[in-house]
Amino acid sequence: MNVAFINPFIESTLRSLEMMASITAEKVGLSVKEDLITTYDISAIIGITGDTSGSIILSFPVGLACRIASNMLMEEISTLDRSVEDAIGEIGNIVVGDARRLLIQDGFSLSISVPTVVVGKGHKISRSGDIPCIAIPFKTESGDFEVNVGLKE
């Protein structure tokens, strides 16, 4: 995978969470992910087409997802409900949209899909075997989460 595709997603994740949910995150690594069984409870999946294709998956534990929704909606939410699902879909859309903007500035032509949100502990998301996936773990005061970048040229 072209390394030029990774940094925009790291940058936009950090910026978007801070701006939209007042949550400071820190990237804590990078690795190739063989399968897509998540360790978290709720994921936003956004497809990408154009000069590259594949998908971006943002996956969160329930507690952090509720914190994101609470901060975005300015009301306390403590259980996974429709408003949390909507907030996670929206934060996924914002992160990928911002990364798309950065990639367009670098000369790439890309389109993104409407987010799909999947809920359930250890859910599995299938993708084509020929698309590499880079897992980018982050940590926050409210819990850890992961962004998976699976793109091919």
C-alpha cells in the first residue's frame, strides 16, 4: 500500500476527534492486519473509490463511543443506542472526508461512500484478500480505538 495513503488518515483522525468531540487521541503504533475481526464494539465503515479503492474502518469500544456521542451531542449518553450509532457514523464520515480532502490536495481523485455502522463485540468485517490492511491503534483518556486503512491502487 502506498504510504501516502496512511498519514492523511492519522492526521484527520487526530484533528476530527479533537474538533468534533473534544477528545485528544494519540497514535500508538502501526501494523499489518491479516483478518478483520475487531476487538471493539462498534465500527464505521466507509468505502473509497477512484485512484485507489477499498475501505476505512474506525472501530471503538462502547465507552469511548458513548463519550464521543455525548460530546458531539452535548448530552450525557451512557448506553449504546441509535444516537451513538449515528455519532460514530458521522465521526467516520468526517475523518474519511477530511483525509479525502488531503489526498485530493496531493493530486488523487477519490469518492467516498455513506458510512455503514456495525455493532457487536468481536464483529468480523470481510474484505477482498488482495487488499492490504494497515491497523492504526490510538489511545485516549476514555479508551483505545483503531482505524483500519485497507486500500489498493
